[in-house]
Amino acid sequence: MIYLDHAATTKVDPHVLAAMMPFLQNEYGNPSSLYQLAHRARAAVEEAREQIARYINASPRQIIFTGCGSEADNLAIKGSAWANRDKGQHIITSAIEHHAVLRSCQALEKDGCEVTYLPVDSTGLVNPAQVADAIRDDTILVTIMHANNEMGTIQPIAEIGAICREQGVLFHTDAVQSLGKLALDVDGLNVDMLALSGHKVYAPKGIGALYIRRGVRLRSLLDGGAQEFKMRAGTENVAGIVGFGKAVELLEQRATEDNQRITALRDRLIAGIQQNIAHVILTGHPEERLPHIASFCIRYIEGEGILLSLDIEDICASSGSACSSGSLEPSHVLMAMGYSHEVAHGSLRLSLGRENTEAEIDHVLEVLPGVVARLREMSPLWADAQRRGEV
């Protein structure tokens, strides 16, 4: 099997699993209890908190563990809106955010908030000047993702954050996709809140984190105990937290080397597809993009057909984001970038990881042109394009 869907999830690294195993077996203490078994669990949680804080240039008390990246986004957006209603109810976001952000904003609209959804250009970039123009006296939060999960475009987060700081507006970024791929310095990025997830970086599913700058007011989503500095009730997922911390420790050791190699593989993949398949559009920014994502719109066929055909060849890929894979609607990201329904339905995302090889990329480049050709032979869109003389 050739796995090219690392933007959806990654397998647990063996070193991460080894670090977790004691806390799934003999070290099963509740970190909120008082005996030695519990103290060892608490120490492991705090060590992981320090590992993650160090990686993003934060202090450990600024890290709140959550159940996933989506929960971290929800806590940042809903928690800050609920806690700051005395200041206003206006939120600014972009049209290409992850659904965890968009649907949090939509839920707040039903609760009386007003949300401005900023457009993006054809490469998926948000214009910082439009952020500045959209800020009002009653704006309490701006939330713009660090890098897009579907096509990999990297946003000018530090510039947007500086605008928000100057205007006294909270700024949150979803950095789930950029963890381990881009430098994450919360001071340099000018962010007040930053969401992370473990399963994108070879840690297990079911663990995330939210960085919260000192002085930021949030209301907790969960009522219950006083865990996570009273910001996230419920007994901590000790094994998941330990795994997340170990995964981030491994990023410190190998992310630079991994990203250099993965970028070369990505560029080899992009060049091969563009050279060997006609009527293909590379989506996202040509330079300001994540090292591991190659995304395309392949004209005159459906993305679902591409995925099923690749699966038969034991190649795992995605059409847009994994969170939208059950929907028949075209990608909201591609639509916001100006693509038509017909073109957006032909989306293909290939996302690489640390174990992919040149031989795997070359095999994909051997298989994919034939897959596209067969699907086009059966496609009414292709037949119509031939009749119109487009191909």
C-alpha cells in the first residue's frame, strides 16, 4: 500500500507507541489523585505539556490539552466569544477555514454573533488589508488558519496578528496542518490562541491542544472538574498526551530533515503529474504552500472515481479534506477560490509523510495517467468537451 493521505491522519510512530504503552497498562493512575501511581501520571502529563510548550515558544501553563484539534478550535472561538460579549459580538474569519472553525462561527451566529467571512484570491490567500478593513469597534475575534488543509496555502499569519494586536482584537489560528511543517513561534506569529492536533504528527487520534496567551479570557466548553487549569473538565487522556509530547519531541529532532526530503518528493510528484496528464490544475499557492501537500483539479472527471480507482491500485489519497469526504458537495475551499462546481468536483489531494519514497512517487506517476484516461473515456464531461473542441 502507498499511503498519500498524511494530511488526513498519520500512523503512530513506534517511538510514540513505546512511550504510551506504560500508561495504557501498569501506569494507569488518575493524574488528579494523590498517591504515587497518580503522581507518575501527573508528571508524565506535565512533561508532555513542557515538550509542546517548548516547541512553540510558550510556557507550559499556556497549553491546554483537548480531545482533538476541532475541540481546540471550538474552545478558542466559542470560549472567547462567550467570555467577551461585554466588548462585542463581531467575529472575522475566512471562507476557506476548516469546518471546525466555520461551524463554530455559524453556531455563534445563531447565538447572536455577527460573522464576516473574508474572501481569498485564486491561490487561497487572505489579504491582510481586508482583515484590517473588516475590524470594527465591536470586533472581538479574528480567526484565520495558519495553512490550509486541502491545498496547503500558507497564510500571512504574523502580519494579520500584528494588525489584530494593534487594534486590540483577539487572534486565533488553526495550526493543526502546519505543526511539524512550519516554524511555530507564538510570539513571532502574534497569536493569542493556536490550535494543534496529535494525529497529524504521528501521535494517536483523540488528543489535541490549545495555546492560550496569558490574559486571554475564555469560557470553558465543558462543565465538570478543575482539570487543565479549569479550562477543560474531564480526566486527562494520559496515554494520548504522553504520545503527543513524544511526537513533538521527535519533530524537534527530525522535522527539518523530513521536510526537506518530503518537499523534494512533493515537487517530483507535481512535476510528473503536470507533465503526464493534460487539463490538470495545480491548486493553492505555487510557492507559499506546505511541504507535504500536492493538490489538483483534474478536469472532466469526478474526484470520487479517481480515489476508488487508486484504491484498487493500493494507493490511498483524498479528494479535498477527510472531514468532507462523505459529502457530495464540492470543496468549499475550491469554490471560494473561484473554481466552478464541475472543476472542483475533480479535486485530488496527495499528501506525503516521512516514510514515502521516490519509488512510491514514481509508481503513482505510472498509475495515475492511466486511471485518468480510463475515467475520461467513461465521462460525459469529457465527451462534451470533445464535442466543443476543448480537448
